[in-house]
Amino acid sequence: MSSDAIYGHDYPEPYDPGPEDNRTSTLGEATHVVSARMVGGGSFILDAPEHVPAVWGDGPSVLWAEGESLIIGGPPGVGKTTLSGQVLRGRLIGGEVLGHTVVSTSSRVLYLAMDRPRQIARALRRTLGDLPRDLLDERLRVWPGPPVTDVAAHPETLLGYARLAGADTIIVDSLKDAAIGLVNDEVGAGYNRARQLCIANGVEVLELHHLVKNGPGGGKPNNLAGLYGSAWITAGAGSVVLLWGQAGDPIVELTHLKTPADEVGPFRVIHDHTAGTSVVWHAADLLAMARATPSGITAKAAACALFSTSNPSPAEVEKARRKLTGLAKAGDLSHVEGDPKSSRPAVWTSPNPLTDPLTPGENAVTPHGRGNPSRSTLTDPLTDPLTGVTRPTPHVFPPLLIGGKREGDTPDGKTCSTCRTELNELRAPYYDTCTRCDVVIDAAPKAASKAPQSRSLLGANSKPSESSTASGSDPPRELRRVRDGADWPCPQST
């Protein structure tokens, strides 16, 4: 393969001292490359965009940044190819994937289908099968099978493939087939050189990758060390997204391990393998939480909801604080400083707190974010403002939140008359309804003496009791459930 085919006339091969009689001409070519690429410090620093330009993302929430590679990692069978196929579709015709915009390209996309090409073809047919054949032939190039040479040993190969295809985007499926011996640092550095050559020449790179055989204790990895191979593989990537679950699971977890801007997620993704689509199945809605909590939410409470834990780490609390701060900067929340002397934590409040979640109207709450006029009013007022669960499963508690206990829970020996589950496992001492089967039960004395009569979640046409409307001191059960912590499993504290 000639250097013109790989680099084009403006980018000869990197300098490699050859025989004495060829050294002068080679040095001249190397000098041309250096002169063409070198820029002034003012241009490099001051002309850079203020915000991160995204291939896949919106505003500060960026999954794939321009000029930086994206790795989608995970164990086999969790939907990496299904997700990358949807991103590929976005690069061809535009659209959204997991609620974030994918910017289309006017050029071509090269898909290196190296890991089980026939299986990749079936997956892409489910995602792209409705597109015209001539569009796919013109805008998409596919390389089935392993490369002709090891990409790490010959870093120019990856860019050469992109140039021959006339593509400005390349999808590597997967890294283990592009280079042999990825655990070796020399191989990892060689592959990273191939990736950086593409990026330096305006080719965006998306890579699918696998995990080490076993994470700590065989569980989900929570850092970049969980991805297989040399540290140089993840060090050279701009963004790393982890999909976690068992092979074939329709619902998997998405975690943003390395971010070019604000962290996206974590949340759960439900794959429709028949249609080749994926949607966010559950994501904590901090705006809905703030509206349902007039006194405001703390960073720790937000972290509990975001990471589905009752004991978030300091790093998770800080990530939640950044998300709340971002919402405050956007004008969606108000920040109330804490008081260290009285140990009062900082809170974030909604400028439009939820006062009556049971009556739809022009100010009704929606958990689907701002800027969506089609969902500005409620069609299901009993579920929309009260749960962080995204359709198509409204009013279902996420599995990670079912059964969590709060401080002060004590066994009381009672069981639900329908599902026979111990009530203390379902936080029943605090409510008058079993949170698993939704049947009204005889709650503990604490709840019975404190909670007014509430209506069933299924009784959309029923009215609140006179005691709940007259006193004005205790909100309806649906709102009380949010306030008291059923949608985030830890108390309001720092």
C-alpha cells in the first residue's frame, strides 16, 4: 500500500531514516508534515470552542466528542453492537440515541465488522433495514473479517482504510480483532497511535471493547481498569461508556466511566433486539425530585437516586452536586447555601414546587426534561410527576430500589396479605400501601396515626379525603412517598 493511498499527498509517511542516499529526501518530506501541522499558540488555545462539540450529545452532556474517540465497553451479549448500530444510523441520517443527538455526516462511515461479521450483519439489518439500499451503498462501507495486517504493528493501517473508503467516521468492532496482544503496553501504545493518526486527520473513531475476564469479586467494574488490555487503550480515548449485564439481558446498566464533559447517566437501557432499538428505561429525574420536595434536595439525596444506593461514596455525591449545579446554572433549580455552624446542608429547590400532583394543568410536572412542548401537560397525573421511571413502564419501582431499608426500620413481623412479603423489607412502616403489589395494608401505628386517608394509585377518579385537604399539613400519599424517600433510598443529609 503506497503512502499516497494511506495519507494522501499532504501527509507522507512518518520519518524513518533509510539508506544514506535517501535520507535527504525523507527529511524534506518530514519537514513538510511538521510545517503543515504546526500552529500558533494563540490559534490553538483561543480559537478552541468554549463548549465541547459533540458527535453524540447535547450541551454539556456529551457521550462522543468531536476529535476524541469513544469506547463502548462491556461483556459479550449486552448490546454493544446494537447500540453502535443506532449511533451509525445517526451518523448516516441524524437522529437521537438514548435521548441524545447524533450529528449526521455528509461523508461516509466505515464499519470494520471484524468480530463475527454475520452476527453484526443481522444486528445492523434490524437497525438499518428500513433505509434505502442506494443510501447504504453510497454512504456506508463495511470491512468484514480481520484486517490484512495488525493495526498496532502498522498504525497507518486504520487511517489507510478510512482514506480508501472515503470515510470521516470509522467504527471498530471490536478492538480485540484489530490488534493481537492488547494486554501488552507496546501493543496498546501502537493501537493508540493508529487511533490518534485518524483523529489528527479528521476521522472520528468509535470502538467496541471487552472487559477483563473477572472484575473485582466478579462484579461490575467501576473504573477503567475493568476494560481489557493496556492502560494506553483507555488513556488515549476521549470517552468510555460501560454497558453491564448478562448476555442477552434486555435491560442493562449504562455507566459513563470517562467523560469529555459532564457525566451522562448512570441509567438503565432497555434493548428491543427485534427492532434494533434502545431506550432509557430508568433514570433518576432530579428536577422531579426537587419539585416534589419543597424544602429542597441535597447532593447526597441526589446521589442516592442517581446511583441506586443508600450509602453513596464521596465521589458519587460530588458527581450529583455537579449535576445539580448544572441545573441551577441553567435556571431550572435554585441553590440555597448551607450553614456549616448549624450543620445545615446546601439544598437545591425548584422555582415551581409541586403543590398538587394530582391535578393536571399548564404547570404540571413532567419527568421528561425541559424543552418538550408535546409533554408540557400530564396525561397520567398519578404517575408522571412522581417516579423516575421512564416509559414504557410507568409507576414501577426500579429493581435496585425495591426492598431497600431506611434508618430506623425494625422487623415488625407483618406480611402483605397479597404477596406475603415482610412489610419491613418494603418500608411499610412508613406507608399504608405495599410498595410491591400496591395493595392497601394495615400499616404500622406510626404511619396509621400520622398519614391521612389516601386514595389508591388505581383510583384516578377518586378524591382526596377531607382530612388531607383541610389540614394542608401532609400531602397525598403519592407525593408523600417521594418526600419520605421511596424514590431515593437515603435520608436528606450531606
